[in-house]
Amino acid sequence: MNVMRQMSMIGIASVGGMLVIIQGGIDLSEGAVVSFVNVICACLMMKAGISPVLAVLISLVISAAIGYFNGILVTMAKMPPLIVTLAVQGILYGISYIITNSHSIAGFPNGFRFIGQGYIGFLPVPVILMAVVLVIGWFVLNKTYFGRFIYAIGGNDEVARLSGIRVNRIRRMVYTLGGLFAGLSGMIFLSRLMSGQANTGVGFEMDVLTALVLGGVSINGGSGKIFNAVMGVAIIGVLNNGLVLINVNQHVQEVIKGVVLVAAVAFDCLSKSRASSLEA
């Protein structure tokens, strides 16, 4: 249960990241969104005196707006998603450090702990939120036209466009959902730590990306299933927890996770290359 609680933030953000990758994009700003809304929500509660519920809602709206901004730059400015989200990542981290002056913000109302530390029955609230988001992701991808359009765009965006799918509109919606789910992960982080910090999300996007690739979500877009992504998230959750338990140095952990990501992407690319050769 402790591992599930720890992996809940990655699980929630991975749904948004999965939608983005399936439609042929990538989002490297998720960790920065986590940090930014973390700081914003903390400031709203402690400096503006806004109630926790309203502060969380405002923060989620802001995170969705950041995702929409990413989508605007990708679809209207025709910028590569990698460059867009990398630039937004730097901007958000910079603003977060400026706002906090590299200090943490604490002293939130005790009730705010419920999101990240509370229980409903015997289940932790973050685990319940992860389950709800995963079900929503599964429903969207498997039971709606929106989900079919996402797969179609990732498979071949030009064919999708000629088929009458509003490709740019779908992409903006997907990036918006990616920002929203990253923001929700940020709220759970803030509630667990009870401290707003500008570095909370550092490296978070790498965990999400590694989990998705391990779960069989093709980095080239067009394929991926929620159940497999859950397996990838579970692997990363157990890996992170295991490395901490055996007291592996933080820098060594980054090396290990980097190697795992490279191996997973290499396997995906080689599998697709072999499949293409067999078809030819």
C-alpha cells in the first residue's frame, strides 16, 4: 500500500503523458508543472489567504492552461513538441524559484493533508484518485470517438486530417489534459509534503516517460494501452522504492533509471523495425 501511494502521482500524470505520446507528441514539462502548481497553490493559501479547496481548483485550472499553451505552440506555431515542452519546463522552473526565492512554503491548514495523506476506508486517497484517473483514461481511449481520434492522429496525422478529424483541436485538448493531470499530481505532492518547493517535480517527467515506455506505449505514437501503462508505473514504483530501501545513492538512482529508459526505448524501436522488415 505504501508503494501504491508513492506511485499514485506517477500513475495520474502518466495518463496525461500517455495521451500526448499516443497522438504523436511528447511532454517534458510535467515535472515543471508539478513544481509550479505546487508553489502557486502554497502561495494562494499562505500569502493570499485563499481556502484550500479554492486554491486547489485555481491551481488545477492553471495547470490545464499551461497544457493548453503547449498545445497552442505545437499546433499553431508548428513548433516541435520536444522544444516547446522543454522551453516551458525551463520557464516554469525559473518562475517557481523566483517566487519562492529557493525557500519552502509551509504552514497549511491541517485539513489540506487529506488529499495526500488521508484515507477513505482502508485505501489512501491518492490511490483512489489514481484509480479514478486510470478508469477515465481507459474509458476515453477505448469507448469514445475522442480516443479513436487520438490513436488515428498518432498513426498518421495526415490521413487523420484527410478523414475529417480536426487534428489540431484534438492535440490541444490532449495537451490540456496532460497539464491537468500533472497539476493533480502536484496537488498530491504538496499535500503529502505539506511544503511548497520549487524543486518538487525535478526528474518527475523522466519517471513518467520511463513508466510509459516500459508499459509498451510506443514513443513513436499510435499505440499503447492503459493496462500496460499501469504495469510500467508499477515497475517504476517498485524500482524507486527498492532503490531507496537499499540506500542507493540518489545520483546512482538517476543512472539506473536512465539506463532502464534507454533499454526500453531501444527495445521499442528495434521491435518496430523488425516488424516493418517482416511486412516488407
